[in-house]
Amino acid sequence: MLNYLSLITFLSILFLNNAAQIKELQNAHNANTLTTNQLKYVAGLTNTTNFNDLLDNICIPRVVGTDGHNKVHDYIVNQLEGLGWHVEVDSFHERTPIFGDLQFRNIIATPNSKADRYLTLSCHYDSKYFKEFDFEGATDSAVPCALLLNLATVMKKELAEQRNDVDLKFIFFDGEEAFEHWGPRDSIYGARHLAAKYENEFEKSLGATNLERIDVLVLLDLLGAPNPRFVSYFRDTAKW
Ligand SMILES: *[C@@H]1O[C@H](CO)[C@@H](O)[C@H](O)[C@H]1NC(C)=O
């Protein structure tokens, strides 16, 4: 009995240490400034033709449950798989106002599925339902989706390096838009589902949940209009 208890104590300390270690590593990230040459190199990777091709395929009406939505889902998955990324689809059903039960699918992709922790770039790929007209949602959020896919394409070589500590993860959230009125039950269907799922998935070898394995999550939304302004509202993320 005593041995059993000490084993449990020992294991909890081990996990605590790991979890604490992960927190420490996460807090130790520092923002780097690129040199002019590095900046030139990165800017030189730009491919506007590729970006516009991607945007043409994504910027169509894509309300959850419609053919357009299926098409965009399949397109994003195919693009990422074509680049050799590891793609996972987190599929679930939830009741919605107006349309009743709908299937939602978050798309999660990594160039390397074996890293301990992830820097996550995310956006949503569904478009908002309007009764009176079709809505293409260019800035909301076809452009962010195209930006992520374009990044994966033009930085293919740079992202191919296998990293076991921290790597990149993309999340294309489904069902961000409300169908009727924005509220806690009618909005961010995909993000709510995935956050709850990740919170419950415990990775034993790391002593951390999949939620804790996300070092940073950046959500790209409402981008693509001229002269964007980025304002920092929160002290704890100010250094980014
Ligand atoms: C840019 O993208 C287009 C369309 O995907 C592709 O045909 C072309 O080869 C790319 N250019 C470069 C320099 O990679």
C-alpha cells in the first residue's frame, strides 16, 4: 500500500515537474527582430499568383452544411496533404438555430506531427449565413485561410526541418459564425469543441494536456482590407 502510494506520489511529482517545465519553456520564448537581409529573404518568398489561386478557391459562399462548405473543406485538406503535411479532421455534430443538427469539421495540420509543443496559427473557414443574400466573406475569413496555405507553400523548404521541441500547427476552425444571434451557444462551434477536447487529452509522456502543449495561438481574422492596423490590447501578449 505504502509503495503504491509512493509510486503515485512519485508519478505526480514527475508529471508536475514536466508540466511546470513546459510552462517555464513557454514563458521563455522571446520575440526576435529580423535583420534587413533576413527580412528581404522572407519577403522574397512572396508568391502573389499562388496566393490569388488559393483565394479564388476559398472565397465562395461556404455556410456549414452546404456544398460550398464541403468544397472548401476538401480543398484545404487536399492542399495541405499535397504539401506533405499531417492532417487531422476533428469532426462532431451540434444543434444549431435555423438548420438544426449540423456536422462541423475543424482541420488541424502540422508539417511534423511529432513535436512536443506547437506555435499555432489559426483562422476560420466557414462563412456567415444571411437569409437575404450570398456572402463570400473575403476578409471574414477567406484571406486568412489563403494566407496560411500560401505560407505553407512558399516556406515549404524552411518548414521541412524536423523539430522535436516546438513546431508549427495550423488550425482551420469550423463554425465560427453564429447562424442567428451571436451568443455562447450560437458561435465558435469548432473552437469550443476543440478546446474542450484538447483539455481532456492528456499526453502521459509530457505530463501535459494537448491544450497545454500550445505555446502560442494566433488567430488571423478580418484581414485583407487596405491599410490594416494592428493594435495591442493585452499586457500579457504585448511582447508579440
Ligand atoms: C508561384 O505560384 C504559381 C501558382 O501556384 C506557380 O505556378 C509558380 O511556379 C510559383 N512561382 C514560384 C517562383 O515559385
